[in-house]
Amino acid sequence: MFTLAEARAQLAKLQPRIAELLERRAALAELRADLNAGRPSPHGGLADAKAWEARLFAELEAFADTGAHVKGFAPLLLDWPGELAGDEVLWCWVEGEPDIGWYHRADCGFAGRRPVS
């Protein structure tokens, strides 16, 4: 269980790795599009795509090792388990947000997101 402050600290520590993952994910998407279209890619070939995919999944596993729940890849969605007013919640961050500003009950999922007050 994480307090909101602890979850925010974890997110701050992960930000450099998140930025790198997002850059790799974009390059991999371009590489896959080029491979599917049968054209050369500045990002490499099929072997490179396989290696990048493996690295991306390893990085997501490393995020999970910090206590984050990886809920989405594109967009990247991370949750940290916590408690608010006696309820089990997930402190929720989605790619593009500057900080953890949302939570949802553990049994409600993303659709139950509410702003942190």
C-alpha cells in the first residue's frame, strides 16, 4: 500500500524511464508500420523489432517491480494501491498527466476515476 505522497514519489523516480519507454514505443510503432508496408525503416528490421519489444516488456516488468500496477501500454497507465478514507483505492496516472491527480476504488477500474482533492 502506498500513500499518495509515496505513489507520487515512485512516479517521479520512474519519469526518466517512462520518457525513454515512450520514445522506444514510438520508434517501435514506426518500425512495425514500415515492416508491414514492406519498406526500409531507419529503426532497423524484424530482428530489431523483436529485440525492442522484449526490452519494452522488460521495462514494464521493472515498473511493476516498484509496486506499480501496469494497466495499459498505449497510453501508458500505472496504478499504485493505496487507501483513502478506509477504502482500498488505486492512485491512478495515465500518460500525459503531470502527476498523480486521480484515484479510483480498486473494484471500479478506470471508469470510476475521481480527482484527488
